Amino acid sequence: MSSPRFIDGLQFAHDMGKLHGVLDMHLLPRLAELSCKSDAIHYQLAGGQNARGKPCLSVSAQGRLALVCQRCLEMMDFALEVQAELELCTDPRMIAEADDEIDRVLAEREMGVASLI
């Protein structure tokens, strides 16, 4: 069974959902724009509540990237290891007006898994 391409953010957090899988580079256009190359990025996505009691998504991704070194312009190997907690908000103003260090995203019924990663 393949992982879904979209989740309902609040429902996923409420149900404490868990997903894991592999994303091809064509699903990660921001990395492709930077001329990154990789066979695949492994990810985990888990729903739940953060320490503030708000619905959140815990995201992690691992893989190996071939990047262009900004100093010598040669290809270099880079070990990707990223973890983030994304608080789900229903009001875009709350995200825009926040003045703290919490990463927030707009909760939607169709949130793209690749976009979250």
C-alpha cells in the first residue's frame, strides 16, 4: 500500500496518525531548484499535540543529497537529517502575527504530504 499524497491535518493530529515512506526528488521541487540530486528521501509524519496542547505534526526526513558546493562549485555529498514540529492553526492571521519561535502551518483538509516534508 502506498502512502497517501494528502492528509486532513486536524483529523490526522487528532487521530495521532502516523505515516512513513519515501519521496522521489520530483515531489520536492524546492530541492530540485537548488540542483540537489538524491535517489529518495525517507520521511516520517506523526500527528498529535504539542507541549502547549495544540494540534501538531511532527515531521522528520533523512537521506543523502548530492549538492553543488557554493565555494568550489563541485558536487558534494550531504547527509540530510531534519526534524520539525509544525503547530496547526486554523486562522492565517495567527500565523502572520505570531512573534515567537513556533513553526506554524495552516490546517487544511487536504495538506500535501510532500509539501509538509
